[in-house]
Amino acid sequence: MPRQHQDSLLDAARQGDVWVHHILQFFYSHVKI
């Protein structure tokens, strides 16, 4: 549900979460812990 008016902080936090998620996925994919 895309909202046109979203708090900048919330949006930034959401994008940060996605960024961290991709980084962790990439890291674990290569390190294979």
C-alpha cells in the first residue's frame, strides 16, 4: 500500500532496512555461515 505522504524518517528507515537486508543477504550468500 504505497502512501503518497509518508514521514521522511519512516521512509528513510524503511529504505535503510531494505539496504541492510540486501547487504546481509549478499554477505551470507558469499560467506555461507
